[in-house]
Amino acid sequence: MLTLVLLPGMDGTGVLFKDFAAAAERDFKSVIVSYPNDPSLSYAELESLARAALPRHESFLLLGESFSGPIAISIAATNPHGLLGLILCCTFARNPHRFLPFVTAALRPFPAGRVPLFIQRNLLGRFASPELVAKLRTLRQLVSARTLKTRLEAVSKIDVSEALGRVTVPTLDLRAKADRIVSRASGEEIRNILPGVSVADLDAPHLLLQTVPQEALGAIKSFVRNRIEISN
């Protein structure tokens, strides 16, 4: 069974992957990576943690969700042993909004407690359900607002577009049609840098894997059938 390594969104906990991993268990062995609740950890340090979690003796796919997209890109660009394909989910190669640096600068003097509400308002949009809203609330107990705020600032400065151009494994870009967090321009930039990328546009909000897990799984399975060569 092919292993699917899942790198989490900005919360870093991996908690929001659990339902998707359960839906995928007949087709993939899921490895959920989590990051410490530590605002001092940079993108480079989180990448090191993600690399340490990669399978050592088996083939795998690497999925980077949102915040972790740049980490997945940077890892894939070095072509680690066993990597068969890269999956980008509602993510970006560099700062997804031109105004984000100004927003993070404006937020810097204010208490960190204001940041989670700023982020969470746009994660689900019209796709919100009591169950998903409750799961987002639980994250407040697992990850500090200060950590979220620091990671938001890191997003505003990140640029792995050069690394993306060095990715040689087949790549799938899962995009959400109702994404209020990552602009469509970010997806187009990925396609411009990596013309061979496969694209799946799904009717979903930013939390795509959490709201349409079966549709996302279908897109990934199709990608594997059509683009991935698996040795017997």
C-alpha cells in the first residue's frame, strides 16, 4: 500500500487530517506529521522536522496543505529517496496575497489572541458545519495564538518558487473554488513555474480535505493511476 505523508496547515497539529486519513485508509497508509506548538520555529526548522518523519524504506507521496505547501515543495525539490509524487493542497510557492505583509505588520502591535479569529473566519465560509466549527475551537487549546501569529508572518515572507522549478516528480495541485485564504493567482503561479502540474478544482473552502474528503481522495487516486509509476 502506498504511503501518503500529510504535512499540516498553519495549526501544525495534524488533528484536522484525521477524518481524511480514515477515508483514505483503504487506498493509502497515512502518516500524519505534526509540528510543536513553538512560535520560535522557522519554516526551515519545521522542514527539518517534516524530513525526519519521511518513510525510510518505502515509496510515498508527499502532501503539503496550506502553510506546509512551501515545506513540501522544498523537500520535493531535493528528490528524497522513495518520493513518487507531490500533492499541493490549497497552497502557494510564495506569499499568497500581496497585502499580507502589510496586514501582518499592522497586527504586530496587537495581542496575539486576535489572530485566530482573523484566520478562522475564512477557513470554512458557507461550508461551515457545527462539527467542523467545534474542531476549530479545539485547536485553540492545542496551539497558541502567538504561534499562529508567527507562522502567519512567516507566510508573508516565504518564497520557494525557485525550489518549485526544481521539482521533477509528478505533482498534483488541489484547489478550492471557494478558497478565501489562498488566491487563485497562487495556483496559476504554480502552474506557470511547473507547467506539467495536474490540477483538480473542487467545490470547497480553504479546508478542502476536511469538507470534501471523498472528492479529494478521488482526485488523488486518479492522479496516482495516471501519473505515478509504482514498482511491483
